[in-house]
Amino acid sequence: MSGAVTARPLLRVVRVGAVSVLWRPRGLAVVAALAAATVLATAVHLSLGGTSIDLLSVLRTMVGDPPDARTQLAVVEFRMPRTIAAIVAGTALAVAGAITQTIARNPLASPDILGVTSGASLGAVGVLVLAGGGAGGLSGAAAFLGLPAAAFLGGLIAGVAVYLLAYRGAVDGYRLVLVGLGISWLAASLVTWLLTLGDVTNAAQALTWMTGSLNAEEWAMVGPLAAVTAVLVVLTAALARVLALTGFGEETTVALGVRTNLVRSTALLCAVLLASLATVLAGPVGFVALAAPQIARLLVRSATPPLAASALVGALMMLLADVLTARLSPVPLPVGIGTAVLGVPYLVWLLIVSQRRTA
């Protein structure tokens, strides 16, 4: 009798006619577990508030069978926009982080470092401080559209600037990170300068927004941004398989017939748009785009950050951070503080592991 142990295959092939798909049993199990955890976190997030609602009633309302009209009104109209905003922002940041880390081949690369969130902050603070985008300044449609449009435009301009400055015949990950850091510091300096120009009220509102906040979310804003985010995530998922091939090196990728520059440029544009949309919804929330893809990669045990698992980890991080800061904290705090509490220990651990590997 042989004592040899047969290892389980990491990849399995599913064939339907002429179409074959590779899938990882572990990856599928991790995604299923994360999806279940996200549903539970969503129900907990919806159950907490000024008046607590039991989880069973929340779950019934989520599947379209509310126990009464009052519960449906509280869950769907008052609480769900904030919950959906947290899920969408976390998903967008995590997918954007997974793309940038794959392109740069660096676990520390994220939209935070590449200047996208700093550019979005610059645009939003410009509206809040100079144009008075708060309650005492712009009014009506201008107040509603001014802040999101400025944040989105600022993030997009910063992302395009980083790409143009870093591009030298190809997208180099090391150069991308260095240029992104420079744009981030420039945008942060301009934000500080703008805060000194505005009055105390607008500057205080700008500082609150810069910490990250899910307050005052409404369906009128959350719905369209969620739809655009879904389209970008689907487009990014379509590029993910081809983008993963770029990790084998330039010569191998070109030999396989992949147009490397086009794929990387398109994926990077999607990452910039996703990070900008997330900043519009929740402000410049930190650490989600940095930590979520690497946590997902460690759970799935893959060479590159997996998109589906990264998206679920990002949504879960945002929900848990908002529960900790806005629901369970004695004093309501911005969601950015919660993501920092969850993300900083991971960053410290990553730095320690990197130093040990170098040694």
C-alpha cells in the first residue's frame, strides 16, 4: 500500500460545449463565505439606528416581505441609502485597489497613493471652501451637483495626470507609484492652502468631509452612482483575466497576443473612475483600497488580488467601519476613522512581513 498523498488540484476546468472555464475551489468557497458575511453585515447595519429593528424583520424587508409599513419605511427609505452607499464605496475602492496593485505589482499601490483620492479631495474642498458648497453657500441643484461633480472631476484629472507623467512608452509600476506620490503631496498641499482661505464654517465642513462620511446619503445620489459603479466593475472583471497575464512579463504577454499597454491603460482608467465615484459617495476614505485586495489575495491564496473577493472584503470593511463609528460608538464618528482602525493594523503587519522577507 503506497503512502503517497495526492494533492488536490488548485484549479479545475468546467466545460460547456466549446467553452471552458478555470475556477479555484478555494476561491469559490472564500467568495461564498464573504458573500454570506456581507449579507449578515448588511442586515446588522440596517438594524441599528435611532430605534433598533430585529434582524429577522430586516431580513424579511430585504427580500421584499416587510412585516409592516413602518419597518419598510425605516429600512428602505431612511437606512438603506446609507447602507448601499457603504457597500458601493467599499466595492469601488477595493476593485480600484486590486487593479492598481496588479498593474504596479506592488501591494502598497492604491488610489490613495496614486493621487486619485487626493485630487478628488482637492476638487471637493475647492467647492466647499471657495464656493460655499455647504448649507450657507450654494443652494438647490448647484449645491446638490457641485460637490460630487467637483470631487469626481478632481479625481479624474489627478489620475490622468499621473498616467501621462508616468507613461514612457509603457505603464511602469515603479514610476506610476513615484509620480502618484508626487501628485498626492501636491494635492494635499493645495488642500491645506484652500482651507486657510475659507471661513471657519466652510473649513470645518471640508475637514469633516475629508475624514470620510456617509451622512446625508439619499437615493437620488446613491442610485445613479451605484449603477455606474456596477457597469465599471463588470468592465473591470472582463479585463481581469487578460490583465492577470501581464504578470508573466512583457515578452511573454506580447507573445500571447495581448496588447499590454491598451489593457493596462483601460484598466487603470476604470480604477481611477471607481476611486473617484467612491470618493464622491463617502469622501476620501483611507486603507480600504490598500488593505482589501491583499486580504482577499491571502484568503484565496492567489498570485494577484482576486476581484470578486476584493470587492466583498471592501464592502464588508466599509459596513463594519460604519457600524463601529456611527452605530456603536457613544459619539458618532466619520467612517474614515473606522476604516483606519481596521486598516492600520494590516498595514503594520504587511510592513513587518516585508521586512522579514527582505532580511
